[in-house]
Amino acid sequence: MDEENGGVSWGLRIVAGVIGVWLLAPIAIVIPLSFTDRSSFVFPPRGWSLRFYKNLFMDEAWRSALMTSLLLATVVALVSVTLGTLAAFALHRSRGRWTMVTEGLLFAPMILPTVVLAVALFNIYLRWHLVGTFIGFVIAHTVLALPFSIITVRAGLQSLNPDFEHAAGSLGARPIATFFLVTLPVLLPSILAGMAFSFMVSFDEVVVALFIQSPELQTMPVQMWTSIAAGTDPTIAAAASTTFVLTVLVILIWQYKPGRRRRGADV
């Protein structure tokens, strides 16, 4: 039986490894292309240069798009995890018959095709004059990121021992003190995970951004899309590589944060 379990385990590892290689294979081409010295996508590069990374950070359009995406993703992560934590608490402690309906509405952005949501938001934004505004981007991206925050925080609540809160209450702690001193520290890994997912959802989102953008306000994915449509510019390879590195850094920061290491050591 142990051999069978071991065989299944290795089989799953091989399948996961093949899928991982398949998904990451384009990166092995995009990253070298970002260091080419020619304005073409010839692979392998015939020469090496940092000119397109310089263009990414020095060109006004690219730099503005990168800064907009970073600021937007940070704001969306904070707003999404705050609202997601409140919603997760409400869903976790609710026993009403409308709980399932509420869950369906909150998770709808994960189910609906993104282009359908983009068209709906565009029509609403036209009436509310939110097209091409930063607050419009924050609202739209928060709608897309909110389900990820709710799922991660709610998963943390499922593993939370209610006896901790009861013990704090029996010792005279008020609900607000119990939350910040007992509940929040336990949920912090889940909250940080929700922030990481929300940041990546916002930073990589392109469909909705294409509908609600303006010439003055564009995100990095929109600028990359525009660059592809306009012509051949290896700056997009530098932008894609930078986006990949930022995403990996967000994941690594969450995976190797001190609290997570201590918890793993305790186990």
C-alpha cells in the first residue's frame, strides 16, 4: 500500500512538474529577448543590451503605466483585503437562509466572463463619469480581487479555534480587543495571502482596463497590449519580464514571511 501511495505521489509530482514547465516555458524565451540589442524578436538574441529596460523606465508612457499599475495594485490589495475580511467574518458567522445567495453574488466576478463584466462596468461608468479615472480602476479591480480575499480569509476562519475568543472574553477582553489581540494574529497569514492574490489580480488585469482606460490613465497590461498592436518593440519583453519578477517576489514574500516560518518550525 505504501508503494502504491508512493507511486501516486511521484506520479502527481511528475504531472505537476510537466505542467509547471509548460506554463513557464515562454518565460525562458521572453526574458532573453528582453536583453536583445535589436528592435526585433529574433531568438536567440544576436547581441545583448539593457536598452529596452532603459526604455521601460525612461520612456514616459511605459514609466507612467508601470507606476500606475503599482499604485493601483497596492490600493486594490488594501481595499480588497479590508472588505474581504469583513465579508468573510459575516459569511462565517451567518446562519441565515440568504447566506448562499450572498456568497453567489460575492463570487460572481470569478464565474462571469471577464469581458461581460467589463462591458457592464463600462456602461455604468459612462453614466457615473468614472471612465478613465483612478477611483474607477480601484472599484473595478476591487470587484475582481474581492473573491480571492474572501476565500483566503474565510479559509483562515475555518481553522480558527473559537475557544481562543471565548477565553479572551471570559477574561474580560472586549470584542474589539479580542479581535486585535487574539483573532487578527491568527488570521494574519490568510490576510497577507489575500493581499498578495489581490495585488497580482489587479497588476495583471487587462480586459476590464481596456474598456475603462483613457489616454491619460493606462496600466502596464494596457500599455503592453498597445505596444503589440502598434508594432514590434522588445520593450514589451522587458515589461513582461519585470511583471514576472514582481509577481514572483510577491509570492516569495508571502511564502517566506517570519510568521509562516515560525509556524512551520512549531509544527
